[in-house]
Amino acid sequence: MTHLTLSLPEPLERLAREQAAAAGISLDEYVAAALAERVNSPGDTARYFGARAARAQPGRAREILARIGVDTPAPAIDQI
């Protein structure tokens, strides 16, 4: 992870803090996500997911889910 000092106009910083808080994330996470959206072009995203899809093993997810079983309760951390 690298550190970056960033100067923002106050109104922009205030809006970013508000939106980050509304999303339940830190300002750092919000800025990183916004920057990642801007830097990654739609073509990059399509290539990334295309490469992942090419490595997929179609029946694998069902095998994993079958091992868990339908009667297994969700861990407390996953319960609403």
C-alpha cells in the first residue's frame, strides 16, 4: 500500500466524506474506489472478468455448496 497526500477543495472533501459515511466506508476507501473506477476503463473490466470466466469450472460452485449442506446454519457474523 502506498500513501498519498491529496489536496481537495473543501466542498469536494465534505461531499466525499458524507458519501463515504453513507456507504459505511472510510474516506480512504472511498477515494481509492472512485479512483479505481476512473482509472479502469470498461475494456479493462471486461478483460478482467473475461479472463476469470475462462478459468471457471462450471460445476465447481455446486460441489462446494453441496459440501456445506442446506441444514448448516449461517455463522453469527453472517446473520442479519
